[in-house]
Amino acid sequence: MEAIALRELRRTWELLLLLTFRELKLRYQDTILGFVWSLIKPLLLGAVLYLALRRIARFDIPDYQLFLLSALFPWTWFSASVMLATPSFAHNGNLIKKVRFPRFVLPFSVVANNMVHFLLSIPILLVFILAAGGRPSPLWLVGIPLLTLVQLALLMGIVLLVASFDVFFRDLEHLTEVFLNLWFYVTPILYPLEWTGRLKPLFLLNPMSPLIEAWRNLFIHNTLPGPELWVSIAFVAAAAALGVGAFRRLEGGFADAL
Amino acid sequence: MLSETSEAIVLEQVGKRYLLNLYRPDSLKTALLHLPSVLNGRQRWPFWALDDISLTIRKGESVGIIGPNGSGKSTLLRIMSRIAPPTRGKVTVRGRVSALLELGSGFHPQISGRENAILNAVLLGLNLREARERMPEIIEFSELGDFIDQPMRTYSSGMYVRLGFAVAVHVRPEILLVDEVLAVGDAEFQSKCFAHIEKLRAENVTIVLVSHDLWSVARFCDRVVLLTQGRVAMDGAPQPVIHEYLSRIALLTSLPTPLPSGAPEI
């Protein structure tokens, strides 16, 4: 029995890898700039935000371009994953109806795919850091895997939850799009968490707040996350419980609903 | 461990109910508007696609499932392959199942036949190493030659199903469930497919074959089950069951008046 379970585990893992590689390959196939698009999008957004907020609205934040990008790259991983993974069951109805396989690999491969894009954007961030006179620290070797793991686990719970419900309520695809747009502004991406003042406890109810702060502190100040990261970790546990619970309850109905 | 028992698939009083929509809450709005009726299920019409099916299929048996359209054949395969759970009753399946409900599920036109074949093989139950090891056999069987490294959008529909079939039969399952997919390719490729199924049979693979092609059912199966309206109408040796099915069709088509439709279950 154990041998079979191990075999299945290995196969599931390989399936996840194959799907992730396929997505990586397909995403920018037949484009001239290819993977560079993954960098251009947050860089352009960063440039416009820099112009609007630093030059025009006169935000008093030193090295604002760095401040923005160190948050925009992890945020892009987060929002693109949720947005693209939401319909990952619903749009693969044909596969779900015809083949028996561990279905959770579908949303997870979207998350993994976007994670790879995020990790590949770190060198670009490094260029900006060096240009601003900063230096990478050996602490990155601990911080990057740690924060990647927390964000990955958070995403896995969220996408499992949303993608499972999306099979039955396709509205979720539109809802997540709207919600992610709003979420962007209530996450300390454009401004530091300390600017939120008395509202700070409220902002800490957002699992992405401490995570974005932690990414920024790691990249700009070379410091490891403080106790506030525990808020995010608590959200990871909640998202995992909800995601696994919803998936288990709803999975049986996927083939009939699609 | 698994060979101690000789039963491959056991269905005990299996029923599958579909709720047909009067108001299917496929969006939040309709669900909210019809919340009371959605919650108590009053607006939906229960339809039993399968009703009280008890079947035992032994290891190494080849069983054909026949019956008119809408009799529940495909639903039965879907339940045996555990793609959808039964509404009631119990399903026990012992052994590695490969369900051939469709050829080339998940094939993507933008990537090569080789990459698609590997992903498909892993989807159907192999691990990556086994899938890579079997690629030469799969390529040879599919007769694709150098086309294997071309993106699948360049394939003809014949090439597409040939690759799908080649992968499916090289997954080497202990139980093979086949839904009406054998009629693929030209006559030559078809006979090759049949020869391969024959070989699997000789290797004691359990085969469940859903088909309208009574000739191939008679040729490949040791036993045939006739389904009508979600129930087992007859179960036994191929000749008498096929004969019964054909005589029912003859009876129906000779009726002068429109058929009285079967009384609904509800």
C-alpha cells in the first residue's frame, strides 16, 4: 500500500512539473520578446507609478523606484497566480471529465509557473539595488526561500479555494479580477505600512501586508522578517484549511458540473 | 497483495443521479435569485442515469457494455474509472486503471507530439521515467516518424488519434476501460489497434469495452452486459445478449405507433 502511495506522490509531483514547464513554454511562444514580457509589465507599471506618485504627488520616499519594484514583483506573482488559477478547473473541463488524475495540479501549476517568473525577476531587482548603491546580503539566502515558501503556501490555499468554487459559480472569475484590483491599493505597495497610522491593525488583517513589507525589508534593508510575518503564516494555515476543505467537498462534483 | 482477490471491479447497488436544471445555479446571480428553491432542490429534476447496478468483473475478464444511446454506458465507465462518484451504492476497483474515454485528452496543439505524449502518459498513470522509456514504442506504434517532434497543430486528425491511441495502450494498465474510441484511423491502423487489444487480453488485462460496434464486442468480449434506461437488462455470454439486444431493436423498429417512452423514475 505504501509503495502505491509513494508512486502516486511521485507521479503527482512529475505531473505538476510537466504542466508547469508546458505553461512556461506556452506563455510566450511565438512572441518576439518572450520571457522579457514578464519583466516589462511590472517595470512599466513601476515607471508610471514612479512618475505619478514620486514626481507629481511628491511622495517623500527615498529610492522610490526600488521601493516600488521590490513590492511589485512579489505582488505580480500573487495577483497573476490568483487571476489565472481561478478558472483552472473550469477551463479544463474536458480533461477533468475524461481522465482520472490529481486535479489540484491544475491550479498549483499556475502558481508554480508564476513563481518561476518572479524568481527570474530578482536579478532585475538586483540591478536596481546596485544602481541605488545597495548591496545584496547573505541573508537573502535565508530570506528569499523563507518568504517564497510562505507566499507559495498562501497562494496554494487561496487558489484551491477559489478555483474549486469557480467550477460552480463562474462569477468568481470576474469577482477575483475586481477584488485583486482593490486589494492592490490596500496592500502597502505604493506606500509603507507605517503610513497607515491608526489603521495599521486593520491593514494587518490583509495577509499580503506583512509579506510585502517583509520582501521590501529583505531587498532594501537586508533584514529578515520580524514577528509580523506570523500574521501571514496564520493566514497560510487558514487558507490551507479552507482550500483543502472546499476542494475535498467539491471535487466529486467537478466532472458532473463541467 | 492485490492478486489475492480475483475481483477487479465490484459495483454494489450503484445509482447515479443527475439533477437536471430547471434553474441550474451556474452563476451567483441565478443562485441568489432562486436561493430558496436551490437550497431545497425543488427546482431540479432528478434523473437516475444509473439505477441499482450490481456487477462483478473478475480479473482478466473482457466485458462489453452495449445498449441504446442514453442507457447509461458512458456514465457507468465514468463511475468505474472514479472520475465521478456514484450517488449511492459502492464501487470497489482493484488494480491500476487506464480509462480511455477520449483519445489524446489534454493534447495541446502548440507543443510537439513527443511532449504531448509524455504528458498524456503521465496523466494516464505512468511516472515520468516509464513514460520516457516507452516513447520509442509509442512513436513506432503511432507511425508518426519524424512528425513526432512537430507541433501537434500540424497533424491531421488521423495522426492525432493515432498518437492518442498509441499512448493509451502503452500505459499498460491492469484494468482498461474503453469508450467507443477504437474506430480510429484507417483500416490498417484499426486492425493494429484490435491486435493490440487482443494482446492485452492475452496478458490478463481486465477490459471493459463500451461500443455500438456489436461485431467487435462479439469478437473481443467473454461477457456482455446490456444496459437499458440505467439498469442491467441482461448479463451473460456475448451471443445471447447481443441477440437479445438486436431482437429488441427489431421489435422497436417494427412498431407502427410512436413508442411509449419509458415511465420516468420519479
